[in-house]
Amino acid sequence: MNTESRLQEGISLHQEGKLDQAELIYQQILQVNPKNAEVLHLLGMIAYQVEKYDLAINLINQAIEIDNRQPVFFKSLGCILQERKKLREAIRAYQEAIELDPADSKIHKNLGDALKQQGELELAIDAYNKAIEFNPHNAETYNNLGTVLQDKGNLEPAIAAYREALEINPNLANTYYNLGNALREQGNLEHAVKTYHKALKINSSDSVEILNNLGLTLQEQGNLERAIEAYHKALKTNPNSTNAHNNLGNALWKQGNLEHAIETYHKALEINPNNAITYYNLGNILREQGELELAIDAYNKAIEFNPHNAETYNNLGTVLQDKGNLESAIATYRKALEIDPDDQHAHLNISMLHLLQGDFKNGWQQYQWRWKYEKIPSEYRDFPQLFWSGENLSGKTILVWAEQGIGDEIMFASMLHDLRQSNANIMVECERRLVSLFQRSFPDIQFFCRRNPPYQQLLNTSIDYQIPMGSLGQWLRTNLSSFKQDQSYYLTACPDKTAELRNKYQKLANNKKLVGISWKSTGTDKRRALAKSIPLKTWIPILSRSNCYFINLQYGDVGSELSLFESETRLKIYWDQGIDPLTHLDDFAAQISALDLIISIDNSTIHMAGALGKKVWTLLPYAPDWRWLLGTEDTIWYPTMKLFRQNKIEDWQDTFQQLSSMITANA
């Protein structure tokens, strides 16, 4: 037998895909020469092609035992081992091949791919760079290098690598897709959108993930209509894409189309009933709708399929808290901390639950986590001074900077009275609209409006200490007895403006009782704002009182709402358009001071009224904010305030009956 000619015949058949005929020739050659390493390698490749992987590995290893100087043997072995997820063995095989042929760029690239799969990203980058050194014209190598750099968070070099790949081959849809992802992650949304469209032009048939990420980018841009259109196209391509259904549901939710969003999540669950992300999203939207039992069921399903997501426990805990199941809520928050001991949301949830229960020691301690939680509605102020930790302040200077919303700034300002007893020089940075009111009320304290950059005086390192206003509670409100109930008020409105407004309103009211009302919250947490707010129609039994003259204290543009209410009910709420509660808080304080009684839901109006020492009746939802504690009719923050608590979720009937009885008793 002419072995060489038979071998060439077998190779030709092998290349034509005639594997059985090629294998027969290779076996015939082995009968003549059982130690023919090249033939053993070729038989190994046929075994690999017909998915007999163990046989393939065995045959190629036999070839290597006979001749260990052939880099192609090690390269083939590495490829098969890599496909079988035997990455360490594959990496060793590639390294052996490189020792034999250091200039083979394909082997360096294969090594990079295996190292990437193994998670050895730095070594993978080195391997890809070597491959590029020996062959700078391989687009796939640049693409793969880009993915590793992106995984490491090195976005600029990753983007450069993708662009190099596209210079070599501008028809790579996958590389455009990767580039789009990197640009999106970088925040360059406009260019990301254009790049995804280029990917779609090249590959419109297998475009589900491209369309999904295009939709996500458009959604981040706020372009919900186009995002929804992209998700619909993705679902047209693959109606069973759970990701597309999920993303579409999220976009519909953000658009305010809650019912359609819920339907979409249910479609996703029909396709994949074990999808924790879908159950989590469904739980969130049901929670926003007030469907608390259904939300709990959805969160529990999410936990069943993924028990390692701390945020699911956080949201479940919030719903349990909304239902009044406080012990279950705190246990659930602690589950989140078992998963992630540094979870800021869980720490903050636990802090507020402790404070709600009157556990000030643990509550204030955990409350310090608020600065690590990205959704806290306040800007952290980076002043250079040491933080005050309860040291003696006599003769020292302390900078107190206000935080969170107007209501919080007003409430926390009650502690400035205590701080003054320390014989300290106090400087306070606060919201611009509060400066004149605070300065009148605390004439021995210096007030500065919050701005960026801060006033130069506040950056002076000779100031001994700094502290955010909410953190004063850790030192000045450590238990119930530390709340000064003998201090009926601490803010002082302009007396002239107050007298002017009272005289005006008394003339309009014909000496009826002057009652200010506020009925809705406009907070950033829509779910909480909705739970606090009470539609004007619910107020009809109160607003029908003929011995009261009702004055609007609701901030925001409520003109059309008041007009519609008056036309439907013939009940009038006077709106003094000369007072703007949003922009001129000093005037708003005078307006409140001019009244006999304030009735309001939980918003900044009640904080202003309570701080001014006015008689104020506050309507609280079933799950109140932490500051109102539980079960009491009064509040530790404002001695002149009375609390009316909702007895049942979304049902204000009993609360308004109590309110009506109280008005009768105080007539």
C-alpha cells in the first residue's frame, strides 16, 4: 500500500465531508502503521465531528504520545476540551501548542477564549494582544478582546477594540451589538441607538437581543413609544422571548399602562413559569396598584425561584409593613441582610421600622445608612469638617446641614433648640426658601441657603464639627422623654403678614372659623404619595360644615381641580393666589398662622403648621411614615398636632367620621 497516496485520498474525502469513507482509509493505514500520529489525529477530528468527544480526545492524546512536536495536535485537543467545558485542560493544551509555535495567532486567540470562559480576564487580554501582535487583521480577535475589556469595566478600550474589528470587517452584526452595549453602559445612549440599528441592518433575522437592548436604551432615553415598538418587533421575531415580554411590561408600566403591563408579565410567565425576574416585576406593579396580597404571592414566587435576590426581600418586607405585619417585615429585611450584609435598602428599612416602633437607639444608628442608599431624596454635602459624635460643644462651632424634603427640614429643625443649649456657635445650611423663616425663628443661629458650590464660609476648616440635620436625632432624641413637649412651637411667621392675612380671611369668612386644608402628596414615591392622598370628594362631609370657611393650603397648580369640585358640589374652597406655598414659604407660614385650624394629609403643610404651634389635625394612612409611631393620637414632634389614623387600607370612611365628630365637638 502506498501510505502517502492513500492518506492524501483520505484527506480529500474528509474535506469533502465524506467522513465514513475517509475513516475507512485512515483505519486501513493504521493497520499498516498503528503509530501514525497524523492519522490518529485525523481520526480524532472525525470522532469530534460526529460528536464522539471522549473517543476524539483519546485518539488525539495517542497522536501526541507518539509525536509531541506538532502544535496542531495540541490546538485540536484544546478546541475539543474547551467545547466540553474542560477549560483548565484546554488551556494547558493551548499553552503546549504555543511553546511549539509561538507565532500562531489563532492559538493565542483560542487561549484567550478559554481564559475568558475560565474568568481569567487579565490573562485573556494578554493572549488576545499576542494574537493581534502576530495577526493584526483578525476582526474576531478584536471583538473578543473588546468583550473582556467590557467585562472588566474598561469601556473606552473596549469601544476602541470593537471599532478596530469593524474597520477590518464592517459587516459584523455581533460586534455592532457589543459596541452598542458598551456605548449604552457608558451613557452614550444616542450613539448606542444608532449602533444597534446598524446591527439590525446586517442581521435582521436573528435580532431579538439586539431589539431588546435597543428597546432598553430607548427606554433610558425616555422614548417609551419607540422602546415599546422595539419590544413588539422582538416578539414578532420570537413570540417566546421572556426577556422581551419582561422589558415590554416594564415600559408599559413606566408609561402608566398598568393593566397591559400586568397582562404582559403574565404572558412571560406562561412561557417561563419559573422566571424570578418576572415575578419580581409583577410584585412591584401589584404593590403600586395596592394589590398587596397578590404582590406578596408574586414576591414569594420570585424568592422560590431565586432565593438570593436581596431586593425581592426588601420589597416583600415593605408590603408586609404596609399591611401592618411588622414582625414579619423586619424578619424579611433581615433575610435581605443575610444575602448582602451591606444592603443599604435593607438597613434603611430596618432603621425606619425601629423608629416607627419607638426604638430610637437602634433606629437612629441604622438611619446613618441613608447616605449609602441611592434613592434617598437628598444630596450628601461634602464638607471638610469632622463629624460631630456627641462631643461637648461648649465654645465650639458646628455646621448643621439640612437634608431631604421641606417637611423633613422643618421637622428636624426642632432639634436646633436643643443644640442651642450646648453653648455652641451654630451655622446651618438649608433650603433657600426656608432661610428667612428660620432666621427669624432662631436669631442667634447663622443660616445659609444651600447652593453648589457651598458658601466659602461653610468650607472653613476652623469650624470644629459638621453634621447632617437628621443625624442630630442620634444625640438629641434618644428616647421619648427627650422630645420637648413643653415647646409648643419653634418657628415664627412674619407677624405683620400674619395679621394682614387673618384680617383679610375673617372679612371673607364673615367671622366663621378659618380652616385650611391640604389633600394630596406629590412625593417622588408614587405609591406612598397615593396612599397618603385623599380625593376631594371624600372631604365633602367636612367641607359641608356651614360654620367653617375653608382655605386651600394645597401646593401646586390645583385651580382646575378646585373649579371642577365647586361646580359639581357647590362647595367652595377659597384659594388665595397671592400665596405660593412652593416658592414663598415665609408667606405660606404667615398664611397658616392666620388660620384657626389646619386639616391635612401627611405632607409638608402639617410640618409647617406643627412647627408654628398651630392646631393641626393630620390624616395618616394605614401604614404611616416612621415619624408618627404607632397607635397614638398625638405626636412626639408637634405638641399641637392630633393624628387621625386610617383603620383599613384605602378606606378613609371611619377616619372622616372621627374627624367630623371632632369638628362638632370643637364647634
